[in-house]
Amino acid sequence: MRAAGETVRVRDDWPETRHPCHIRTPHYLRGRSGTVVRHLGDFPNPEDLAFARPAPKVPLYHVAFAQDAIWHEGAAGDELLVEIFDHWLEPAA
Amino acid sequence: MHDLGGVSKFMCEPVDKEPHALTAFDRDVDALRQLLSGQGLMTVDELRRGIEAIPEADYHRLSYYERWIRSMTATLLNRGVLTEVEIAAALEKL
């Protein structure tokens, strides 16, 4: 279980370029670092459910990202808060 | 069509925030989706994957619930719940 406050990086991976996929992780966050805010629960992996495969439960987290680095707009201190599954997160470099 | 956030070709277009009235067709499709999920015949994630698979030109031409029924049809064919022949026969009766 990841703790609130942990710095994480979203994997810079593009499986949709290799095979048919259903991915809930936004493209603009791949390779970006953020901060775990809270564990939201464990849910069946939608990447499996989308293909009617057995779907093991995966922890889902709220992760916050500084907005200006991603959108280059908004007020200072603005954040993006995004739900990201555990298998898309890795330790920040 | 999927994951459009921040894609430059879709930026700077105002978002239509007006509520949309539901048609009888819209309600039927929504009800059918709930029944199929309740029977374990499809998941909402399969619905989403099927919508993402719609070619871009068709995606923009179809209404919200027309995208749903197209995805639902593809899912049921893919799972073998329905066949093309059965669908064609049912449409003949309409």
C-alpha cells in the first residue's frame, strides 16, 4: 500500500502502440511525477474488464500533479487530481 | 477516439454545457445497457473500449447513445451472445 505523501512517477509506457488496449491513465501524465493523496480502494483492473478477461483487483490512488508543468496555465499552486491504478505507478527517480 | 485531454486539435472549442433532452431511443439504449450488465453479458469497460474503437469520422457523426448501441452490438457479437444473422433477422421484423 502506498502512503499519502509518497512521490511517484507515472510509467512512461505506451502499450496502445503495441496491441489493442483500454487504458484509463491519461496520455499527458505518462512519465510525470506526482504525490499520492489517498488510497481509494482496490478495484478490478479495467484493462482486463474491457476484454472480458479475469480482472484481479488493483489498488487505485488519487495522485496530485502540479498543473503548471503539464498545462502551462492556471493559478500558482493549482493541481490536477487524477485516479491512477497502482500498476501505472513507480518510484519517482 | 479516446484520451482527448490536451490534444491540440480539440483545444479552444467551447464546451456545450446545456443539458440535453433524452429521446425514447436514448432511454431504451441506457436501459438495455443496464440489463446486459445485470445479466453479466457485458461490462461498462467493454462499452468504453467499443466506443473507443469507433473510427473517428463515425464517432463524430454518431450521437452519444448511438455510440453506445454500436459498442454494445460489437460486444455482443464478439462474445457470441448474438450473431450477425440474428441481428439482421430482428431488424427485418421492425
